[in-house]
Amino acid sequence: MTEAPRAKKKFACVKFMREARARITAETADMTIDERIEWFNSKRYSDPALEELATRMRQSTQAEPTDSRDD
């Protein structure tokens, strides 16, 4: 039995992810936790769906902490 030839990739997802992670790590290496949070919160995205997710995350991290044991 022979293997079917693989299609040429148009986008190398793993390579892209690793490069992005390395870039973010380099940019934030000398930052405190609070500075990193500020850095991530200051980013804006060109994709409307990603921007909506980022906006919701910023709002949820700024909300008052709740104690779920009060239910």
C-alpha cells in the first residue's frame, strides 16, 4: 500500500505559533506581571472576532472578584 502524496501547505501554523511566541517572549522578558498584563491589554487586533474576544477578556479581568461560595 502506498501513501497518498501530501498537499503543499499554504500556511505553516506551528511555525507561525512558535515565531509569535518567541517574539512575545522577547518583548515581555524584562516586564513584571503587571507590566505584561498592561502590555497584553494594550494590543489591538485587525480581526473583528479577535478584537471582540480581547475586549471581553479585558472587561472580565477588570471586574470585581466574586466569591462563588456566597451562592
